[in-house]
Amino acid sequence: MSSASENTAQPSIGTAARTVDTSVDQNTGEPRRPAVVWASAAAFFTGIAFVVAGLLWAFWRSVREFGDAAWLNGVVATEPGSLLRVLMVTALFVVTLLIGAGAIIAGHYGWRGFGWARRAGLIATVVSLLALLISWVAWIGIPLIALGAALLWTPAARTFAERWHLRRHPAAPAVVRPDEVRYGPLPRYR
């Protein structure tokens, strides 16, 4: 049996075999995004959508049944129109903003290939646990955000971030020191 390399002819002298780097997009020159980076960004943004939907659903339900609309609302008995109710609704909104900010930062910078986005994904996962204060619809966002963070720790995502790091911070060219320096045409300057 002969191998595939024995069946192929060697290139002629003076010709070069064309090599194509499949990890770089030929149109943009940027590293290609692996599927795990696409899935990570989709998981982060879908998780945010569920958290926001849970908040909106809690707001809708709080019009008629305030105590059962969100977990936080049911913790303390309040009177309609009281300042405490306004503060609790404001707290739900702030919680949603915190969760959204963490997941958006991790998802966006993971998409752009920044290596620190992996740690931001872990922080976003911890912050997403605040969705437990909202409603069961928002709870669906917790595992999605955790999935997005976990996907950023895969080898393919790490390689993608390393390629982007090399593109953003190329190595400095080597300095070639001349053997002889001439400062002028006269022999004394040689």
C-alpha cells in the first residue's frame, strides 16, 4: 500500500505550494470565530432576553397581584402605593440591569476575542444568580448565561482569543544593528 504522499508529485523547482490558513478569514484578515464563540454569544444574549422577559412578566403581574409577581415582592408585606413597593420594584430593575451589563460585557468581548472575557463570564454567571429575586421566567436565563461562560473556557475559544491577542499586539520587529556607522564623507567620521 502506498501512502497519499507517495502518489502526489513534488512541486517543480521554482514553484511554491499555495498554503491557505483556514483560521484566518481571507476577506478581513481576522481570525475566524469558532462555533463555540457563536454559541457563547447566543447563550449570553438569550439569557439576558429571558431575564428581561421575567422582569416584564413580573411587572405585568404586579399590577393585580403584587405579592406573587416576583419572589422579592412576596418577602415583605406592603401596602399599595407605599414607598417600600416602589423601592422593591426599583430593586428588581437594578438587578436586571446588573445581570444584563455583566452578560453583555462578557458576550461582546468574548465575541471580539478578548481573553479576559472568560473571567467576565464567570462574574456574569455569579451575578446572574440575582435573577432568583425576579421570577421563574428570569431563572431560565441563569443556566444560559452559565453556558455562555463555560463555552468561553473551551480550547477553541481560548485559541481564538490568543489569535486575536497576537493580531492586536504583534511582535516588535527585530532591530538590526549596523556593523559600521558613518556620520559624514570625511575619513575622520568613518
